[in-house]
Amino acid sequence: MNNKKRFWITLTVFSLIGQIAWVIENMYLNVFIYKRFSAGPDDISLMVAASAVTATLTTVIIGALSDKIGKRKVFMAGGYIAWGLSIMSFALINNELLESLFPTLSAASLGVSLTIVIDCVMTFSARAQTTRRSTPGLPTKRRAATAVRLRV
């Protein structure tokens, strides 16, 4: 099996695993903030909306940036690392820790807010690793070089 074929198989498998994990974690986060912080429907709706906006903006921005730079593997590797760190950070969000660190603030409100922010970071990271040429009009370096050669 040549390296190019192995790369595409690996990319497909990791992207599929990432998408499945993203769906599962989004379903779990609703239950997480509801049970851990007694979040209401407004909080859950805000989290879902913020995640959707983050995913949309990340797809456009990182897609264009990765096309312009031409280093998709760097974005994928960085995305997986940031995604893993953001998932691990959920273990640190609990009422007892938040109350001890921020005694003057409501631990439940702060927990919901932190969960929404970390969910957006996680969404950004997940989209950064799976975004692929979201801007069809923006040529990559290779396509631009080929287009220049063909015109000459």
C-alpha cells in the first residue's frame, strides 16, 4: 500500500471517529450541565447555539486558512491535541472546585459558563481537524501553480 493511499485511509478513519465522538459529546454535554449544574433549557439552548456558530465560523476560517497555508496536517494534529485537552478539562469543572476558587461567584452559573466556553473550544478544535477546502473559490498552492502553468 503506498503512502498516499495509507494517508487517505488514516484521514478517513480519524475523521469518522472524530465525527462520532463529536455527536456523542454534544449529546452528553446537555446532560452534563443539566445534572452537574442544574442548568435550564435556556442554558442548554445557548450552549447548542454557541457550538453551532463556532462550528460554522471555524469551518469557513480554518478552511480558508489551511488552503492558503497548505499545511492541513498541522491543523489536524493541533486540532486533535486541543480537542483532547478540552475534553480532559471537563473533569476539572465541578461545584466544589469552583466554590473554593471563586467563593463570591455562583458555582453553578460559572460551571455552566465554563462548560459553554470549553464546548466552543472543543468544537473549534474538532472542526479545525476535519475542515477541508470549505472555500471552493480559494485555490491551494498546488492548484494555483498548476493553473499558472496551464495558462502559459
